[in-house]
Amino acid sequence: MTGGDLKGISSMATRQILAELVEAYREKTGRTVTFESVGGVDAARRVRDGEGFDVVALASDALEKLEADGHLVAGSRVGFALSALAVATKADAGPLTFGDEAAVREAVRRAATVGYSTGPSGTYLMSLLKRWGLDAEVGPRLRQAPAGVPVGTMVARGDAEIGFQQTSELIGVPGIVLAGPLPPTVAHETLFAAAIAGRAGDRDAAREFLAFLAAPETEAVKRRNGMAPA
């Protein structure tokens, strides 16, 4: 890319936020940024395989690994959004409410099927099951969404009775309703960040875009899409 135009890759969790922010950036600067949003595991693999991206936006821990392996410009990582874990049920089943951690544990234990993602929210759910001693009991009832498929879609069509994923990926999915806030002892936030790819053609332009992602003027877009400023 030339003239300040950039090509990026991101996970699905930030797809809508980035779609709105790149449009705001274009209006502000006249520069075009084009993101392809895929499953986070697939995005990291493609960066490792050497595809020609300028900017990479993923969960911060995934970027740390890519940076450590030399696939990103060292020190360029910028956190731009925090995403909370949420739980969804089918709309006609009514929303769940959780008074404490025990209530969340019981809901998972009783669910006929539990949907989860290939991303950081899925990794966190696995750690919860292990902490609760439910990994063996619930394991056969787990349903992992294919990369790039929202867990909410599985819940809506009845493939999972309840589903865990980032709030930003669940809001707006038809046919589901989000549970009440998770209790503090099981609440979890994922930091999403962006960094300059090692193969970036215009690192200065990429650095300017990353600064925009973290700027105060982007806060409203993040909150509208179920995230908070980092």
C-alpha cells in the first residue's frame, strides 16, 4: 500500500468497531484502511505465514507472541479496547441472572449444551471449568463455534443452550438475549490491541493509524459496540 493507505487483519471481535473507526479515519485524514476480519487463530497464522499486512489487530496476548517471534515491529503494540465476557441464551428462553459465582457454575452445569469460541473468551471458559472441577462433566456437552462464526448464532439456532463470548460479538445477533452482568469473581475482560506488521510498507502511516485507534475521540464507537476504551 502507498500514500498512507493501509491493509490490516483482525479477529472477529473487533470487526464492527474497526469498520466504523476506519470510516471515521478516512473522513478525518482522507486515508484508506482496509481490514479483513477472520477468526483470531487464522489471523495469527496468516501473519506468521508472511502475508502482506500493514496492521494487525488481535487480543493483546496473541500480539505479544507474534511480536516475540519477530512478525511485528517491536514496541509498536497499542491497546485500544477492552471487551467483557458475556453469556447468551436463546431469546424465547428468557435471560439468565447471576447473583454470584455459584449461580454461573450451576447454569453451566445444568445446560444441555454450552457454546464457546476459539478465541480468548473460549480459553477463559476452559479455565473456569477446570477451576470449578467441571471440565470432565461438562466437556462432552461443549460446542465450539467454527472460527469466524459467532457463538450467538449457535445459540439462536439451538446448537447451544447457553454461549460464552465477547460482548461485542454477541450484541446485535438476532434471536438471543444476554444474561445479566457476570459477578466480579468470574467477570473477565480481554484487551484488544493493534500493532505494525513486520511487512508493513509505510510504518509511519501505520503508526499514525494506531494512535487514532487509541484516541479519546474513538470512545463513543467502542462503547456503542460493547467495548470500553483501553
